[in-house]
Amino acid sequence: MAAVTHNTTLTGLARAMVNHGWLSEADAEGVGQRAAQSGESFVTELVKGKRFKADQVAEFAATSFGFPYLDLGAMDADSLPQGVLDPKLVQKRRVIALYQRGNKLYVATSDPTHLQALDEVKFQTGQAVEPIVVEDDKLGRLIQKVGEADDNTMAVLNAEDLNLDFADEESAAAAQQDTGGIEIDDAPVVRYLQKIMLDAINQGASDIHFEPYEKFYRIRYRRDGVLAEVAQPPMAIKDKVASRIKVLSRLDISEKRVPQDGRMKMVLSKNRAIDFRVSTLPTLYGEKIVMRILDPTSAQLGIEALGYEPWQKELLLNAVQRPYGMVLVTGPTGSGKTVSLYTCLNILNKPDVNISTAEDPAEIQLPGINQVNVNDKAGLTFSAALKSFLRQDPDVIMVGEIRDLETADIAIKAAQTGHMVMSTLHTNDAPGTLTRLLNMGVAPFNVASSVILITAQRLARRLCSCKQPIDLPQEALLAAGFSEDQLDGSWKPYKPVGCDICGGTGYKGRVGIYQVMPITDAMTRIILKGGNESDIADQARREGVRDLRQAGLLKVKAGMTSLEEVEAVTNI
């Protein structure tokens, strides 16, 4: 009985909102009960219900109780006092220390009437506490950010856990013997590099670029497919940064004349580690280094999360689950081909299936799949790996990329002799893939008898939740590729706006755009007759295969992305 009384008794902010007519007493009691059940604060539960925005509640609290109101978006998280409050108290009571002045501690809170929280802060610090009202959603994000920073502070680059697949003994010895007079263990450089890498992971970047020029040195992140500059460190550290990265990647730091490829691992905790693929390139003013952040969880997303339309998903799954044949995934670098292939491999990865892959290098490591790193120097090419696979009793073979006639020939013969073969090619669209194979020198009858499905894909930026509808002229929509039947007035395109969540860009994350083209009997006859790319594309249209532009327009219609984004990544 006492617990019920506690749940339904209105105090502080809830009572004030009832008295001012913002909430009925029943509504306020309902919010209070849900907050008690979920363990959230009253304000968090109130904002979650989307009846009020966080800034409205904050402004009301500040005005009603006479406390200052601060926009946390203007605060730099790095400038906050460190170690003042216990992290558990910060998480539990949703308060965070903003600054100290004398014997006063100013704390951010979304509910200044939550006296128990303020008393706990006062008891722990022994200082007078002054609450400052802030928006609850921004407070939650800041608490999360500070918490992540605390978790990652002690994360170290563990040299013992580095992947040695890309380094031989000679390069490792050279790295030990010849440092070129550079102190690679320079502590500030180590800490700076570690921060750059942690920030990239936390911000969801896919690549980190270290670029030396004549007058400056810059670092850029690729987020959601777009490069953005994040820092311009002093020119003096460019060689130290390069040497540090090369040592961690087990590359030869004495060799600066030729490109090198390597791999490194950043150990964040006992159960979490992030892999980086490292590529160095000699430029006019030093070595440019690009680090690809490899996310092992991306292959476990499931095919539903990739953005395939229902009929596209059905076609793809039917193809990969066939006993033999070839499935090809095409698109430019960074279009998500590897993730698509590994998602399919994950579906096929069962105890009774033998799967072997040859990659350059293996980006995503999956248990239950036999993965081979191609090493051209040692003679382990794609074609050599494929020949070996055929003696390993395989059921499914995945080739990272078909680059030459020999690899294509062996892969096709494997598909013709009872194996499921998956691979990638760099072409613009699905019909162009067949032409590319023919241009490589593969015989038309081999292409026709082995390839069963081709998927072309692109990645477009996904609109953030701050998106808003936009009125576009019908002429512009028709010019983009919409048909008059689709413009029936039942939907509206959306435009990017920008908020704190997406960093003002209006986009958050990416969505796949796919052209899934099964090879039918009619296409097979066109190939055997010597038909060109246009003939195959016309036949695909007749069979209802949507091209990349049409597939992208479906995403626009669904409100997932904007029209300009689809126009940027596809041709009409």
C-alpha cells in the first residue's frame, strides 16, 4: 500500500505542471507510475511519451522555480570537471557536474525539484549544490558520452594481439632495427593517435585518413560515406604518427617508397576489440595513411537490416540456397558488397556446410567459415586459393574479387561442377557485369551456364528523425524517374534538416539501394547470341527488374532518404 502511495503522490515538477494546467492529475500519476516501473526519471518518461518536447519541459521548470536554463549543446564535453561525481551517481540520478566556483558546485539536471538527487550530490562532494536546468534528451546524450569516454580512457593498443598475417620476419626485424631516428614511443603521439581512433569508433566512422601536404597535415573521418576534416595537427608529428601506425600494423617503417598494407587491433576491453585495415601510400610530402575500421558485428545484422525490398530478398535467398551456381555482387569500393556477401554466408553457415573464402584481406572474421588471406608475394593468389579449395571438399566458395581471366575461369568451372560460388566485381550495374565477364575473355556459354543472379548495390545516406516533408514540383519528380502513377498524392518526399543527433547534417546511417537481377532463360539466350549490355538491360526491364535509380526512388517514397541523395549515387 505504501508503494502505491509513493507512485501516485505528485511532488515538485509534476505537481507544478498539474497546477498550471499542463497535465491532468491522472496523466501525471500515469507518467509517475511508468517512471517508477521503468526506473527512469519523471521528465525522461514524460518526454518519451512525445506529448512534450524536452526544451518545453526545461523552459517550464526553469521559469516556474527560478533556476537558470542552459543549452547543453553549447557545452564542450571535454571542458567539464573530471572525477567530481561518482559515475554511478551520474547515471542513477541523471545529474552531471558543469563547473565549480569556490565552495559551490553547479550541476545540470532536467528536474531541479528532485531534491534527493541534489542531496546525494551535496553529501558526496561536501559542497553547496546549485542546480541548472537543461533539456533531458541532451543531458542523456552527454551522460552517455562522458560514460563512454570513461570506459575507453584505459583502452590500450595491445601489441600482443596484433594480427601478423601481413608482416614477414624481415619487415618486423627492419622495424625493430631502423626507426629512422624517430621516437615512436613518444607518449603524447601515442595518446593522440589513440584518441583519434577512439573518437572515430564512437562517431561511427568507417575510415580515418592521415594526409600530409606541403603546408599542413590533416586528419579526416569518413562518416556515412562523406569525408569531413576533424583535425589539423602540427606538421612536426606527421612522421611520428606514421611510424607509430606502421609499427602497430607490423609494417616496415624504414620503407617509405612503396605502398604497404597491414592490419592492427585495438583492444578496448576483455570482450571487445576493433580491427583496422591499414594502407600506406607515398605522396609528394610524406606517407598518406588510410585506416579502414572493420566492424565484425556488421555481418550479423541480418538481411532485413540491409535494405532489400521483400521481393529482392526472396530472389537473393532463393539463389544463394541453391546447390550450385554463381552469385555476383557488384558496385564501387565502399558500397557494402562484403557485408552483403557475409550476410548470405551467415545464413548458409551451418554444421553440415563447408564454406571457404579467399579475400584480400579477410575483413570480417566469422567462426565456422574457413577464411584465407590472399598473399600475392608468397604466390597465394585468388586463382591458387580457388584451386586448393576444390580439393577441400567445399559446398560454398566465396572469392573476394574476380580480377582476371584465370580467377574468373576457375570460379565459373567450380560453379559448373556442383559448388555454390559467390564473388564481387567492380561494375556500374547488374547488366554491365555480364559484359565485363565477356570482356575478360570468359566464353559466353560459360557465363550463361554458371551465373544465376547478379546484385548491384549502392549506399545512400539515411535521413535522420529530424527530417521534414518537402513540396517538390511534379516536373522535378518526373525528371528524377518517378512515373505519373506513383505521384498519386498519397506520399511526400522528405528533406534533411539537421539536429544534435545527426550533427547538423540531416542524415544518420546509410541504407542500401539494390538492383537484383536473376539470369533467366531469355537472358541466357541473349548472352549466347552475343547480345550486348543494352540488350540484357532491356530484357531485365521487361521482366520487371528495377534498376538502381528505380530502387532508390522506392526509398525516397518510403521516407528513408532524400531525392538529392538518390540522384547523387545513381544514374537515370
